[in-house]
Amino acid sequence: NTNKNIWLLMGLQGAGKTTTAGKLAYKYKSQGRRPLLVAADTQRPAAREQLKILGKQIKVPVLAVEDNESPATTLARIEAYIKEDFRDLILVDTAGRLQIDDSLMTELDDLSQALNPSEKILVIDSMTGQQSLPVVNSFDGRIGVSGLILTKLDGDARGGAALSARHVTGKPIYFAGMSEKIDGLEPFHPKRIAGRILGMGDVLTLIEKAKELEEDDEQEELKNIADFSLQDMLTQMRRIKRMGGFMDVMKLIPGANKMLPTGAEVDEGEIARIEAIISSMTDLERRKPRLLNASRRKRIAQGSGTKIQDVNRLMKNYEQMKKMLKGMNKRRPNRGKRKKRR
Ligand SMILES: Nc1nc2c(ncn2[C@@H]2O[C@H](COP(=O)(O)OP(=O)(O)OP(=O)(O)O)[C@@H](O)[C@H]2O)c(=O)[nH]1
Ligand SMILES: [Mg+2]
């Protein structure tokens, strides 16, 4: 039965399999294909009902299994169906698993063996981020996974980035779910996702982490974020460095690894460069960065053994950081009033 184009959708409970099955059917139907949805949850009639409703909405037929139907029967029914009503894409929605559960895995494996799907797609809720790595491995070990679909990327891009690198999971990512709506399925662009999370916001995450670790370090606490100066930036950068190396901290950010050039030295170098640049400024310049005109920047570059572009880039980062800190402060008025733990 290798001539049938069967895509098996599997994944943990609530990952978005059913929604994604509907989205795929909708997408390919609009491209002129003839999809058939198969509701293969042999235990929960409600799960099958959910897919039937989706199918009705998008006018794609749904073949629902019976309670405890055997995989061989399901295959026979699919074959009988497409003989009557030709279908060139068969999307099989399966039962969710709360976690990797042996009996359900066996069931899924039996179904997969019987249907011999051309694609075995693991649907992953991107909110679970790196924690889904063992899930990918179990499904792959047991059933085989040909590719991933990440859902709920509209909620958390970090999770997506955690899984975005092919070398992390060894699997291609076919699509990304970007909303609950039927048309909320898009091609996955790892660079875009990683770019979204690797803005200055992540430096802020690092700063927050550093702050948490050093809550008692009060003198250095940012008194007033509106007054965030280059000196403060340097202080924060040094904290990050003290936390055990920039690279180690960067590793905390899912997906950050692959954005960085190979070799940790490069990034330690970046901090060293920032330190050198800020150290070459006068006190006044650090407090009033507006003073930094072209000739001062040139002097600073020379003094720090860097290029004027490095100084410019630092200033741009600083401005961004300041802007974000201000925004953050507005959104969370209680920031900084956290009780001290000892
Ligand atoms: N925001 C958002 N919500 C999504 C996305 N994909 C799925 N959801 C929501 O996630 C919830 C679970 O989706 P389902 O498709 O029912 O998940 P499932 O994997 O079939 O769940 P089980 O069959 O119970 O294992 C629903 O509320 C969906 O609307 C997405 O890309 N973005
Ligand atoms: Mg479902």
C-alpha cells in the first residue's frame, strides 16, 4: 500500500493534532488536493466528534473509526472509501497521550504498521520547549518520526526556537501553528523565530536572572530604570559574566546556541569588547550618552582598541535595552519590590 499518501499525526495530549489535521486538510484542499480526514482515536468518541465538526466546516470528509477498531479494519475502510471517492491525501488524527505511555504507544505503533504512512508527523506544543526533546526521541524510537509540526508558536516563540535547529531533534519542521484558526498554519522559518527571541529582550532575561541570583547585591541594584546608564549596562554585563560565563548563560536560552558562532571565546570577547569600550568613556559620557558625538566615538574606539562600528553597535544596543527596560517597567509596576530571600 505504498501508493497511498497517508500522513499520520501523533503527539501528546493537547499538542494540537486535531486542530493541525484540520489545518492541513484546509490548506491542501485550497491547493486543489483531495484530502480525507481520519479520526483514529479508538477510545474517545468526543475526539472523533471534534474532527467531524472541523471536517464539516471545511467541507472535507471525515472517516471515523469505531470504538476499539483494529488497525487492519481501519486500513480496509480507508481503502474502500477512496475507491468510491478518490482522495490523494489521507490525514490520520490519533489519540493523545498524557505522557509516553506504553500501551498507547503500542496501539499507535500497530496503527502505523498497518497504514504504512508516507509521513509520520509528530505534533509538538511549542510551549513545552526543550522538554519535548525526550518526547521526540521516544516517538522516533518507537514509531519513527519523519518530521515535526510545532503548534502554538503564536504563544511562545522560545519553545519553537528550542526545537528549531535540525541538529537538536534531527527532524525537519514542516509547519508552524500560528493561531487557533483553521488558516493558522505557516511554513516554519527558524531564523525568523530565533531572531524574534534573540533581540534585546533576551539580554533582559539574562539581567533578570543575574539580578535574582544576586538579590543581596543592593548597591548595584538599578535604582531608577529611567536613569539606566552605560555604567549600569556595564555592571549588568559584568554580572552576567560572573554568573559563569556568557556562553553558559546563553545556553539557558533555548535556541540561542546555534545563533552563536562556534567557540565560546568569541562571545566572551564580545563582553570584553563592551567592557573596553565603556571603560574608555568618561564618567560624564557614561551617564549622558547623548554626548557621544562622532569625534568622541572615534576617541573611544581608539582608546579601547575597537572600531568605531563597535562603538556604534554598542550604543544602538544600549538604546534598545533602555527602551525595553522602560517598557518593562511600565508593564510591571511592582518590579523590584520583590521580597528578599535569605
Ligand atoms: N494559539 C494556538 N492554539 C492552538 C494551536 N494549535 C492548537 N491549538 C489549541 O490547542 C488546543 C488543543 O488542540 P487539539 O487540536 O484539540 O489537540 P490534540 O493534540 O488533538 O489533543 P488530544 O486529542 O486531546 O490529544 C485547542 O484549544 C486548540 O485550539 C496553535 O497553533 N495556536
Ligand atoms: Mg485530538
